[in-house]
Amino acid sequence: MAINLEQLNSVNRCQISEMEKAGRELDPAKHGSCEAFARHVRGVQSAIEHTYQFTAYHAVRQKRPADAAELWKEMSKLCETALGVLKNLKDIYPQCGAPELYDHALDYKMAADERYYENLQDAECAKISQPVGLFPKSN
């Protein structure tokens, strides 16, 4: 059985949701809370990095650039979701890896967005027909 992007996104959303829940329920002033929250941070970081690799692997194997662009769009959405959750948590848990994960997710989002737009451009270029006489006729 193959894993598809929808299944991977479901697992990733769960990771982010669990981090968000831990951020609400843990008391940053209590002993052990930072370590517990940091485990969730590492899980989300791993999800982002793994999904980026998964996306890159599958994007270069797409026949149509528009299909590759859609994969990168989904990667960007994952990062956007993580950034939304981390926006407040990075201030609540500054010593537990949240600010670093915020920056990390932002870097990955920017990279995914760049690849998304590159593939969109490639998709548009593929629609343009070659001008007559651009290449010499072969005999």
C-alpha cells in the first residue's frame, strides 16, 4: 500500500494539533513543561522536513509542472499552518525550541513558495507554442 499526500497531510495536521494542544495545556512555569513541549516541537520539525523531502521527490517526477506546483502549494500550506500555531507559542515557550521552529517553518515555506511559483511559470511556458522558424529544419 502506498502512502499518498492526503494521508501524510493528515498525520502532519495531527502533529501540529498536538503541539498546539500541549502549548495550551502545559504550564511553562512548571518543571518539565519545556521538555514536554520541546518533544512536540521536534515532532513538527520532523514532519516539515520529511514532507519537504517527500514533496521534492514527487514533484520532480510529475509529468506536468502544474501538478508539481500543486504539491508545493500543499507543502506551503503545511508550513503556514505550523506558523499560525507557532505565532503565539514562540513567545510563551521561548526556551523550548518554538522560536527556532517558527524560523525553520518560515524558511521551508519560502522555499516551497519559490518552487511553487517556478512550477507555475514552467506550466505557463509549456502552453506557449514555438514560433515558426525558431529552429532550423533537420534533413
